[in-house]
Amino acid sequence: MIRKPKFLTLLLAAVLLCGSSASAYESQGKFGLIPQPRSLKEGQGSYMFNRFTVAYEPGNAELAGIADLFGQKVTPATGLPFVTVTSPKKANVVFVLAADTTLGAEGYRLSVTPKGVTITAQEPAGIFYGMQTLLQLLPEEIKSPALAEGVAWTVPAVEIADKPRFAWRGMMLDVSRHWFTKEEVKRFIDEMAEYKMNRFHWHLTDDQGWRIRIDALPRLTEVGAWRAPRVGDWWGREPQRPGEAATYGGFYSKADIAEVVEYARRRYVTIMPEIDVPGHSVAALAAYPELACMQAPEAVNVGNKFYGIDENSLCIGGAKTMEYMEKIFAEVAEMFPGEYIHVGGDECFKGFWAKCPKCTKLMREKGLKDVNALQSWFIHEMEGLLKAKGKKLVGWDEIHEGGLTPEATVMSWRGMKGGILAAEQGHHVIMTPDNHCYIDLYQGEPTVEPNTYSMCRLTDSYNWDPVPAGIDPSYIIGGQGNLWAESVPTFRHAEYMAWPRGWALAEVFWTDGQLKDWPGFVRRVEKHFRRADAADVNHARSMYNAIVTTEADSLGTLRVSLATEIPGLEIYYSFDNTIPDLHGLKYTVPVVVPLNASRITVATYRGTEPVGALIRLEVKDLKARAVKSERVIGNI
């Protein structure tokens, strides 16, 4: 490993970090990096690998681990020799730790010349992120040995200086609503780490499953991890029948947890577990009925409606509740070395508390004015419990209700209002508003997408700033994408929902907002579609689909507007039940639905090639979704 003189390091970093953003704009499509780096300057020529020799400081275990991961990524496809050496002169990839405070703990500089590659950083995390950028500069065939025959393993000459905008760059995976194996979770972590995401929020418990082994309370997984098998739309399912076998589910042993934690650590991803309390607790109540106010559910929920009908909130006044919380969170704190534990706190139905003698008694004893104050008291207790174990509490923005605890970090999901209120009160905030960050929502025209609810397009994720106007940015520690799994039954579908919206959020959280550029991002996404194809990573191409909106006047006349999410596409349509193509009607302005038309069919093209899904909408459905207009719509 080489250590450069401090004054030279700082001078080089200043030059690179202050480089013209125009150079990044000019090269972003060519190099296709996601997230886009802070400064990028194209050099002359390139470097071709005929072997991989990596040099780093002898005895540095972290750098050795990064080198090992690099070898795991490049060896299968290239088939080239991979070795580590002690002398930089004998290496073509050199890791350099330097006293460069301008880059921060996660920043890096990547230099590629015709002589080789150097990655410089202040901390090993920066070396890791520089390595991820280097991997993206290699040909897309690096993702698949099957495609790699005859490929020239060349990287272009480039100078990059980069560092993240936010410290918290997260993704959440819900493993309760549908079960994902340990290996699938590891794959998800690997996929997010490739885009410089560094926080994995593991939603481990909910009404539909308890997924983490707690030795002191074994029935949480013996009972709570299993439910009757069901398919079909969420909330439309038949409840578990008496005597029906609960065969769907699973849980992670402590050995599994340790393995995943270590896997993530090596990829500079910190795991934050979530034990969702006091609501979302059907699985826990089914396992330990003494935690209920009156009558615990007999079985784990299968995706049938129950909210407000069956109990799903812990009895705050119950004699065993805090005792069990102590046991659960003591073991959780031991399993996860990160500083944060998420306690949920969202969507807690409080109706049973108001009727519960145990809860109302506690409210009188503590002088709590209402059930919101009761939840706040519980969250205060949880914060003290976690603080005693050296952990910090994170909760969804409902923990505002009844008053925030002194040191809570708020995860704002119901828009950004909860985060704004928390920041104004001096609390740290993780922004994850549903209309920008819920990547389980529709990402395009619902009739050609798997069933879910609401809408979050790729543009909604990309064209968003986590820091609201007028808020001190120091309180916004970052944001994350949330993949709830009610409508995500398989890992393959989890990938479809996560990417490319997760790539957009990776850029939102890493890249300076002034460098974001939607047309340029689209070009880079298309390169990453090819990389994902090579790696057999599923992803959605919904950004190519037409956007259909309708307007109806007081006379019932319908007008249809068509648009595309990305630039450069043309739209063709028909009302005569034929499939539109380049010889059909080209959309230019909103059109009135003809008399007696039964459906509209819409196709998108780029040049002569169809690119989007073929959309067929019945006129009755157009009417149902129409926005009412006061003016009379005529032919245009």
C-alpha cells in the first residue's frame, strides 16, 4: 500500500471534488455509473486486464476482505488469474489509504490510466465503494460467465472523486408477509451494496409471521412463524380454518442471523432489525395469548381482513408485556451489533386498549390522558430498555402521537410531514415517504402490472429530495426504499419491484442533488438493464409503458391523454380493437373517445422498435378513472 503525502492528497482531492459537473453530464451516458459520482473526468486510453493483481497494506484485514470480494466478482466471468501482492509496482489494482478528510468516511478517488487502477480513500469503506465503481466500468459480461467468452476486459481511463450525500442509504425487506430464505436475503443485500446502499432494514415480525428465534420465548417461532398456505389478493383471503395445518412460513435461527450479519458487514451494510410493536402483533399474540387485552387470535393471519375486528396490538397494561419485551429485545440486541433497533409503532389499533381494564388502569396510574399517550408511554419505556443495552430507538412516524421520546429517530413514511415535525423538534430523521419510497407500489399502468395498490413511478423515486425546504439538513440522516411484501410472494418478484426504483433511490441518497439528470439517468438505467440481464437479476421495464389519463365533462364525453415517463418514445393507439403499430394512429394531442368505442389499445415505440407493454383499457374503465371536468369537451 502507498501512503501519499497529506498536502498532495488534499490538493488532488480538492481539484477533483471541485471539478466541473458538466464533465459528469457529458460522460454519464458513456460510462453508465449508478449512482452518478460527484466528479468524473474522462482520460486518454484505457487499461486492459490480462490478470488481476491487487496490492494493499500488508496485515490490513479489512482491505484483504475487500480484495477477496473483488476476486469473487471478477474471477468467475473473466477466468483470469487473481492474486494479491505486497508491492504496488507489481499490481494493476492498488488500494491506498490516505489522510484525506475531504472524502469523509465513505468517499473515494478512482484513477484508471493505461498503466493500471488506483483506489484511494480515507477509510476501507471508501475503498469498497471505489471497487463497486470499478466493477461497473468493466464490461457487462463481468456479471455472467456464460456471456464472457472472447470479451476484452477493458476499463476506460477516468478520474473519479466521489462521496455520499447521506450517511443512511437504506433498503427495507419485509420477510413477515412472505417468507424469504437466508440465501435470498443475502442476495438482496449483495444487490443493494453494488449501488452503494449501506443500511438493510430487516422487517422481521408482523401479523403474518414472526421470523426471528428468541430462546426465552420459543413459541414466537414455533407458532408465530407459521400460517395456513394461501394465494390470491391480500385482504381477500379466506381466514385459516379450525384444524387447518399451518405449513407456510419459516424463521431464522441465531446462526442464520449471525451469518447474514457478517455477510452484510463484509459489504459495508449495517443491519437494522425491526420488531414491530405494539401493533402488527397477531403472530406474537397467537403464540402467547397472555399478551392480548381480551381475546388473542387463534392463528397467525394469512392475509385476510381483521383490523379493528381481531386484536393485533399488545396489551400495554398486561403483567407480562414489558417482561416479554425485555426478553425479546435483550436477545435482539445481542444478535445485531448496529446501533439502531426499529420498534415499529405504526398503524397501532388502540380501540381494544380503551376497553381493556388492564390498560385503563395503567392510564389512571400514570396520569395518561388517552390511548395515544398510552402508546407514547410504551415507546418511552422501549427507548429506556434499548438505551440500557447501548442501542438507539427508531420508529415509524406514528410515534409522534402522544409525544416523541427524547432520543428517538423518526422514520417518516406518511409523506414527509412526520419527518419535518421531528426535525423541527431536533430529532434525526430517515425519510421514506410512501409516494417516493414504497417500492411495493405500482410502477406503471396497473392493468399490465402485478396486483398491488397506489402508485410510485420511477420518476417519483428519482425526482425527489429527502431534505424539505426550510429544514436543517443536518437532521435528515438519509432515506430508504421500503419493499413491503403483501403482494410479493417470491424473491424473483421482490427483485422486479426493487429494481430500477432502488437504483433511483441509490442515486438520490448518494449523489449531490444538483448533479441529478433524469434523461441521463434513463440512459444509465438501460445499461444496467443489460447488466441485470447478464446477472439474472429480475427487474421491471415499466418506465417504457404509456401513461393513460382520462377526463370527463358533465355530458359524459371522455377525453384521453397519453404520455411517456421517459423521453424519446412515440405512442400509437387504436379504438377499433386492432393492435396499433407504426402504421396506425400516432398520438400527438388528447383525443375524444369515439361514440360506441369499447376499448383503447396503446403501444409505445422507440424508433421502429416496440418497447413498452401493450395496454388495453375498456372504455368503462376509462370512465371509472376519469377526472371530472366542468368544461364541455369537444373534438380537438
